[in-house]
Amino acid sequence: MFLMKDIVRDPNPVLRATAKPVEFPLSEENKQLAHDLMEYLIISQDEEQNKIYKLRPGVGLAAPQVGKSLSMTAVLIPDENNDIYMQEVLINPRVVSHSVQSAALSEGEGCLSVDMEHHGYVQRHDRITITYQTLDGSKHKKRLKNYPAIVCQHEIDHLNGILFYDHINKDNPFTMDEDGILLG
Ligand code: UDB
Ligand code: ZN
């Protein structure tokens, strides 16, 4: 299992590399990686277990964040009732289309790999369509909006060497597009 010490921190160059596509059938090593990424999220969101292992509760964790430059990310996204909205290991994910309308979390963003705080609105697309593969190699297409769309954009950015603060306007961190919406 992954612990906080295994999570690579900015400015490690692996966080700025373009992740390699994952090939199918999945190697045993990559199956284990997929399992371990999701395991981190599950344990980190469990109030008893995250205390024991001192894990920071995460909604997404991408392979480059554990030092593997591979196009794979796990997401475990709760809904308003704290039920599971989306639990998936996304392999070779891509944003294939997106809304013109932008969105940002009103509280800004953080990252398990970024220890420094960066205040400001992280402007993203409010709605996206992604394609990805799952563990068995099957191909999927999914439409996402609002918070789940933000999380998936943050994670897919990791596979392209992009960190959340790259999207914050340097001169005016709290600017938003004309018709952009604030979430949360
Ligand atoms: C997070 N957590 O996981 F709904 F368990 C952030 C951190 C950086 C503050 C740990 C988070 O948003 N909290 C959260 C929300 C829940 C349930 C829960 C925890 N990430 C993931 C990350 O760094 N992935 O690379 C940062 C988020 C900022 C916007 C989307 C992802
Ligand atoms: Zn992150």
C-alpha cells in the first residue's frame, strides 16, 4: 500500500513529464499499481484507517504522483450524501470534448503532491467528455459535470505534466471568465 512518504512532491520532474500510454493486456506490475492507487483513496477516506496510517484524504491519485510515469489514475468521488459517485481506475484517459463554460472550486484546489498552498481560482471546464480504458482493456466514454469534472481534469492534468497552480492567473488569482461558475 502507498503511504504519504511514497507520494512524490513538487518540484520532482516526474510530475512535469508526459506519462506513457499503458499497454494491454495489463502487466502484473500495472495491475498492482492500479490496485494500490485505488487502495490509497479508499483507506485515506476512511476516518479510522486514515488516522492509523496518517493519510491525507484524497479523491484522486495519478501514477506520476507515486513516481510512475504511466497514463493511469484512480478516482474515488463522493456525492453530497457521502455515497460513492464515481470509483474508477482510468487508464489512458483523455478529455475529448468540453463545454465553453468554465468552472472553479470556490475554495481553490490543493494537491497531494504540492505542499505549498497556492490561492486562487483554478479555472477548468464545467462539463467534459472523457474516454478511457478500464483494467480489462475495454473502452469507455463518460460525460461529467461540476465537481467530478473538476477532479478528473485535475487528475488527467497530472498525466500531462500539469499542476493545478499552472491554471491560476498570476496577476489576479481570483479572476474568473465572464460566465464561469464557482462550485462548492
Ligand atoms: C485531493 N482532497 O485529494 F470529497 F476524501 C484533495 C487534497 C489535496 C486536499 C488531499 C480533497 O479535495 N478532499 C476531499 C474531498 C472529498 C473527499 C475526500 C477528500 N486532491 C487530489 C489530488 O491531489 N490528486 O492528484 C486534490 C483535489 C483538488 C481538486 C480536485 C482534486
Ligand atoms: Zn494532484
